[in-house]
Amino acid sequence: MGFEELLDQGWEYDRSEFSSTIATEWDLVCEQKGLNRATSSCFFAGVLVGAVAFGYLSDRFGRRRLLLVAYVSSLVMGLVSAASVSYIMFAITRTLTGTALAGFTVIVITLELEWLDVGHRTVAGVLSTTFWTVGVMLLALVGYLIRDWRWLLVAVTLPCVPGILSLWWVPESARWLLTQGRVQEARRYLLCCARLNERPVDEDSLSLETLSKVAAGEHVVQRPSYLDLFRTSRLRHISLCCMVVWFAVNFSYYGQSLDVSGLGLNIYQTQLLFGAVELPAKLLVYLSVRHAGRRLTLAGTLLGTALTLGGRLLVSSEMVAWSTTLAVMGKGFSESSFTTVYLFTSELYPTVLRQTGMGLTALVGRLGGSLAPLAALLDGVWLSLPKITYGGIALLAACTALLLPETRHAQLPETIQDVERKSAPSSLQDEEMPMKLIHN
């Protein structure tokens, strides 16, 4: 978004790449140039707040209700952002948009996994994140076709409409309803699910008496709190490890997305290439989590991220092909770790605190994402320092991931007692989450 010269009537901008941006709209150049980047900081600030707020509220008031709030708020705030008449209005609406978007990113996968059995969690978890990749690739096409920032915002916001309509067919989590003692609602959803899947219904197993006994064992008297994530030794161990891993995953993912210098590609080609490499990364994750498990997959992909970043330090600036190859491989490993950590974290926390835990880890993760651009400024101290920082944090997280319990053959825990049933890990190879294990 360049400007060439100052005329009597104002700035004259280079519009060869974009017909209109917020920089050209409100003359965010020279002393005002920092305001252009500040909008990203505002957006991430909203994401931080949204991750915490929606994580807590969806554990208290339900997944489906808060998912609707997130979708409607994203639609409204996105359209209002496109109609902004001043920079202040745009900054505020982008902050609120980030808050709303954080809502359904932390709720959707949790609601999905709470309706699935052990055998289908992996494929569904990976498949759902594939739509993220498709969106990344489509954004390159939409951005190339629509060069005006207002219409581009409208175009990327309108997909919220089918999302809102689809909630008509999305049920509330039966697991969450049972923890709240709402047995009749849970039974209604379970019976509907059985009919939809054409499964015979055992009246005894789904009777109100049977479900009431289940609910009595899982009913939560106290409201969920973020302090509950640290009250017991097992949950405290899981939460601290997940916080480190989520920070590193976001930090390295966004750091590599920003570090596109020397690739010889324009902004649209880079977006498309980085999106396309995520598709084989999803396949890698699917195969790996099924056979090697969540823990080793997460540690391996983070290690791969660190190694590719280290490899780029050894490649000279003249070796463009090698630099591009390593950058694409690093983005693939980074995306693989992103996919795995969403699935893994959702399986580690109990139903009564699952969204609260996801909200906390997402908060720390977005903090890592917001610090990634600042780490890029370290090249002023030493040109290689940003890559060393991204790779070092990823390596630390790879080691931390090995301290988490495996969940590959375990059903989702319902209560804190399910998680605390076993003491701290004693073996990295054999230890699994001790919760209603499935033996085939």
C-alpha cells in the first residue's frame, strides 16, 4: 500500500495491487503508519478476551447457545466494520469481531467431539480443521478478485449466515446437559441421535432412571472456574503443559506466516501456497494420531517445525528454491501441530471444564500469536534471531508435549475425578489417560 508523493489535494497512492485499503481510506502513512498495524493488535486483543469469556460462559450456559451468540456477533461486527466511517470505529469493531470469532473457534470442535465416540473422534477432528485450510486457500482467490477492503470484509463475513442457519440442526451437548442435571433434555437429544443413525434404542439404557443415575455421578454443584484448572495436581500438570504448548504452536505458526521474505512470491501466491501445503499436513496428522498417538504426533510436528526453522538458518539468501522448500515444510509442520493440539487438548479436559480449559489455552495461544510479529523485529539486533526464537520455543514445546498423558484409546473424561484417578505420569511410553478405557 504505497504512496509516492504529496500533492496539494492530499496523498497519491499506488493502487496497482489494491484499489482501496484502510491506509488509503484514512491516510495512515508517515506518522500515522503505526495505526495500520495497530488494527491487527486490536483484533488479537479481542481474540484474547473472547477465548476466556466464551470458554467460561459455554461451560456455564451451554455450547449451542454461546455458539449462536458467537456467530451472530461475528456477522454483525464484521458488517459494521465494513461500514466504518472512521478509524476509531473500525478499530473498535475489529476488536469486537476478534472477540466473537474466538467464540466459535473454541466451541465448535469441543461440541463436535462431545458427540463422538473414540473411533470417530480422530477423523472428525482432522476433517473439521480441513475446512480452515480450504478457507485459507479461498481467501487468496477472494482477495485477488476483490481489491476494495470494504467489499472484501463483506465477502469474508457473509459465510457466517449459513453457519447461523446450520445451528437449527446442531444439538446441545448431551454430555454437558448431564453434568448440569438436565436429564430430560439429554435424553431427547440422545433418542434423536439414535433415530438419525438408525440405531436400535435400548429403553433401559436411555431411561430417565438410568440417565438420572449417570447425571447424579457427574452433576456439578459449583460453577466452573478457571481456578479449578489448577486446584488438583493432575489438572494443574495438564494445564501448565498445555499453556506452554499452545503458546509455542501459535507463536511459531504466525511467526512463519509473517516471515515470507526471500520466497520470491507475491501476497496472493504466498497465501495460496501456505494454504495448499496444509492439506497433506492434515493427512499426515490423521495417520499419525491414529497409529503413533496424540502426544508423539504433537511432539514430532513441533520438532519438525524447529528443525525446518534451523535449516533455513543454514541456507544462504541466494538459494531461493531451498529457502522456499524449507519455509513450506515448516508451515506444514506448524499447521500439523495446530490441528493436533486442538484435538489433543479437547480430549484432556473433563466435560465440566472442557470449554474453560480450551478458553485458557486459547488465551495463551493467542498471546503467542500476538507476540510473533514483535519477535520478527529482533532481526534489527541479529538477522537470524527471529528464526532462532521461533525454533527454540517450538523445541521447548516439543519436549513439554511429551509430559502430557496419551488419550488415543480413552473416552472423554466427564468429571475432575475422572482425570485425577491416576497420579502423575510414570512412563512416557505406557501411560494413558485413566478414564473409562476402551478395550477392543
